[in-house]
Amino acid sequence: MKRLGLVMIVVLVVSVVSTPGTAFAKKDNLKLNAENSKIEWLGKKVTGEHSGTIKVKSGSLVLDEGEIVKGSFVVDMTSIANTDLKDADYKAKLEGHLKSDDFFGVEKFPESKFEITNAEKMEDGNYKVKGNITIKGITEPIEFMANLHKHDASVHVSGKMTIDRTKFNVRYGSGSFFDNLGDKTIYDDFELNLDLYLE
């Protein structure tokens, strides 16, 4: 009898833990925690690479029983910062160049945007995310893998985007548009590593 009672308790516990959606409400309308969220960027060239951060200004995500329905995010392009250079003058020079019209023209285009159009749920909290990204006023479709899981009262979203900058008229140092650049060539693709918290 005691063994039967123990089995029933174990079954009940397993059932509660494994029931889909127990960690989420029927529908969650989440807002970005901008203070805890960040994006890390990585750009590569023939002679090496540079990395840094950029701030997410605002964002929202709609979940239905824990699954992504839609979402949108705004990035503050004026916050582009380099993190790999130790020389303060060189660091400031690079940051200024990235903000100039040669690259992202942040005076005219202070924000970039991303909107989710579809999110296909895979295993272990992974999603194949499709959406539209707008940089320098140009909108292009993008697809990437992301992971969503719950951290106490927050939802954490991580993922990596690979973006072809030339699609957004960022052509400085691109071997696709300029000849004889040699070791001054900057590769077209750059990476954004997402580290977002929503509540």
C-alpha cells in the first residue's frame, strides 16, 4: 500500500513537471529589460577582426503557452562600441568610423529594427526565426536560430545573426564592390550575438 502511494506521488510529480506550458502563462506580452540586454558584434577583415557591443533600445515579445508568436526590437545604433582595442585613440577612431556614413551613418539612421514574422519551434527551446531587419532605412528578410528559456521571472532569448552588410548599402572596404583592396578588405558578413531579457 505504501509502495502504491509512493508510485502515485512520483507519477503526479512527473506529470506536473513535464506538462507543456507550466512555466508560462496562456499568453505572455513581454517587454524588453534594456538594462540587462545586450548585443555583441563581430566584424572580420583579411588582417584580423574587431568586436564590440551595441545596446537594444526597446522590444517586445508575445508568447502563447511558452511559444513565440511575434516580436519586435529597436537597436540604438549610436551606442556602437568597440571592446577589443586597448589603445583609447584607436578605439575612438574605429567607433567614429563605424558611426560615419562609410558604415552605419548613425546621425541620419540612429535606429535599426527587427521584426519577427515567423518562429518555428524545434527541440529544447530552440526556434528557427524568420523576420525583417531594417538598417540604414533598408529592410531585408533574415533567418537565424534562437533559443528561449525562462530565468525566474524573466525570459532569456539568445541567438546569432549573420548579416551581409552590403545589402544595407554598407560597402566600405568590401571586396564585392572594390578591386585591389588587398589586406584592407573587410568581409561583407558580420555577426550579431543576441543576449536579451524580457519580463
